[in-house]
Amino acid sequence: MTTTKLPGSPALRRRQKGAAGSAAPFTPERLKTRRRMRLRGGLVAWGFIAPVAIYLLVFYAYPLYRNIDLSLRHYTLRSFIDGTADFVGLDNYVKVIRDSTFLPALTNTAVFTFVSIGFQFAIGLALAIFFFRKFPLASTLRALFLVPWLLPLLVSASTWAWMLNSDSGIVNATLQLVGVPQINWLTSPQWSMVSVLIANIWIGIPFNLVILYSGLQNIPTEIYEAAALDGASGWQKFWRITFPLLRPVSAITLLLGLVYTLKVFDIIWIMTRGGPANASTTFAIWSYQLGFGSGSPQLSPAAAVGNLLILVAFAFGLIYIRTQRRAANS
């Protein structure tokens, strides 16, 4: 016959007392130890974050602040040195927008940016798919396509300026052999933008090729094998498998290409200097011309143009983040 232990029985009280005695008492010393451990962990975390935070503050946040301050004041060379410029608010932005160069520069920036990244992405994707198919010397040829990306932009732009020279360029010499009349690539308002577009597209193709080729390598081959068993053609495989699965890589490739192309300066400046008659002037070129290209530097309007360029890049960055969030939640 078993006996039932009531809640107030001596056996239950002894068991509860033993359980309570096994737990360590919550003393002030224990509390101090926990606080020291938390403080040490926080210091270690800040130790890892501090170099990046300092780098961002020194090389990004402070220059951006100075550029914004420069655009909100009326700076001259003298006031820039002694720091006595008057605060004028948004007057520099109004002056820039009302300037006759604003609309041509805005149009040229949009054309140069979107045409460049469109051709760079399309050609880079086609080359990535081509080199993804294994064939002899594929690695060697793919490495040769990286040469434009590895060359200094000064060298690339100078080479294209020589090739497109109206009188002694190899491009016009080749066209004349097939009966095409001479084209003034760098000095004609109709062709100057085309010339800098050709050079920039040629330089940007290797970047798209490398990123998209890496994305193709992450697509499981089993999907293509299953599609082949179902009788899918090569075009169907591209539209139903390759292109959809490359969307995350394509998005970051287009965003990086957009941000890079918006601020392209050296290629255009070396080849055409923004001319003739502002035919190839972009915001980056115009900002430089205002700040350093004229006899009397207009530092504050130049900073305003640069900030407009930053706002455009920031807007596209926000669009990219919002698109990625929607894709993750869907």
C-alpha cells in the first residue's frame, strides 16, 4: 500500500528545500560579474565596428557635409580660404536649375547612363552565357575580355580618342575602305555622345561579364537537365530558368553600373571635354567645369550640381532596396 504525499508533507518540504539550495544565490558579486561581462562584450563589438565607423565618418560623412555646406553658401576663392562665406540657402540650386546648361546636361546624363548600362548588361550577359558553355580556350578568352577593365581609364580614353580621330584614326580609315565618308566622331555634336558611349560600353562590359558569369555558376545544373528532359529549347531555358534565377545578381549589377556610370568623368573629359557645344556634357563634367574649368571658379554652384548627382544615385539605391524587400516578402 502506497502513501500519498500531501503538499504540506515533510518529504515534499525537504525536496523543495534541496532544489532551492542547489541554485546559486543571486548576490551583488554575481551581478557585478554579469555587468563586467556585458561591458566587455560591448567593448569588443565596438572595437570591431570602430574602424569602419571612423572610415565612413572621415571619408564619406564629413566630405558630404562639407559639400552640402559649400552648396548652401556663396563661396569664392577668398571666402573658401578664410571661411567667411555668406549663407544663401537654396539659391545655388535655383541658379543651377535655371542655367541654360541644366537641361542638356540632364538629358546627356540620362542618355549616357541608361544607354551605357543597357548595352553593357546585354552584351555582358550574352558573353557570360557564351563562356558558360565549356569549350577549348574558354578560360583564356574570358581572361582577355577583362583587359579593358584592368587598363587605367586614362589609357583607355586616350586610345579611343586616337582611334576615333577624324583625320588619322583607324576607325575612319577602315570606314573609308568600304566607301563610308569621314565622320567627325569627337568634334561633331551629332557624334560626340556616340563616341564616348562606345568607349564607356567597351570598358564596362568585362564587369558585367564577371558578375553575371559568377551568378550563372550558382544555378544548379539539375534544373537545366530536368528542363532538357521536358523538351525545353535553349530560348525557353533562358527565359524560364536563367533570367529569373539571375534577377538578384542582375539587380546588383545594374545598380553598381548605374552608380558608376553617373559619375563617369575622365572618359568624357579626355575624349571630348563635354563638347562641342555641350553635346556630351553630363552633370559630372558640368560640375568640374563650374568648379575648375572657368577663369573664375563657381565653387558653390559646382557643389550644388554634385549634390544633385548624389540625390539621383541615392534615389536609385532606395528603389533597389525597396525592390529587394518586395522580392523577399513575396
